[in-house]
Amino acid sequence: ADELTGRMRLDANLAKLVVTHSLTAGTIAQTGNVYHAPGFSTGPKLSPLEAKLEAILREEPLTPPRPDQLAEQVHQHQAVVDAALDNLVRVARAVKLDKKVIMHVDGIELAKPVVLDLFRKKANFETVEFRTALGVSRKYAVPLLDYLDQQKWTVRNANLRRIGSAAKAILENESS
């Protein structure tokens, strides 16, 4: 949205509204901080190992295996797998939530509607409510919520999460 305001000289609020609406409607997609046509592949071609790791991460997008489990699964040294995972993060195919959890971007996208549904019901929610709604353990829920805090989908306040500006913009757009 920031680039739209500069290049196209759009009002910042209008640009954010256009991007949010387009994402919600599915007319554009987002990979990391890159907006593109749905189905368009962004970034460089992946190595065979990176492609295999991405496929494994996509199998269980909300409950991915730990990096050490991935190394075992693909029969590679940990350092080789770590480098490949770092590249998946660099090209916005995965997100490193913490040392043990690297999640495919599909998992992040699956969590966002759950957050929106929780906020449609009430002004804030507890980690356990998110964990239950998403159907994952605390091991995945907490780092995912921390990431959503960084992305301004949620705002942590003690043991509660309240709505962040990104989620608020989507919900406001729905009601208008």
C-alpha cells in the first residue's frame, strides 16, 4: 500500500482500503510483502531440496515438523536443511515463527480467518480460544499469535489479544 501512495499518488487510507478489499475479494494475493495476481509465482525457482521441504511444510500447514524432523525426513544434514529453510523464508514461502517452528505461508493465511471470526464474536480473545478454534497445540498457537502481533493482526495485552489495525481494516471494510 505504501508503494501505491508514492507511485500512483493515492491517499494512504484509500490505498490501504483498495489493497485490503482486493486481498479479501481474492483479486490480488500476497506473498510476504509482495502483492501479485492469484496463482502467479513470485521469487526465484527453488532447488529440489527447497521444493521438497516446501511440499512437506504444506502438508500440515498449521502443524509443521520441527527443523530437526525435516532433516531426518529428507535424509540431509541439519545445516543443509537449515540453509534451505532460510531460503524459503527469504523468498517468502515460509515464516520462521521461532527456533522450532517454521510455517508455510499457507498456514499463516489459514489462521487469519480464524482471528477474524474470533474478533467478530468479541473484542478480545485468549490464547486458548485461538488454539482451540485453530485446532493446534500451544506449541504452534503462541508463536503464530506473536507473528500476528508483529503483522498488526492482533495486539497482545497480558494474556489477551485485541484487534490489530490489519484485522480491524478488514472487518471495517466488511461492514461498509
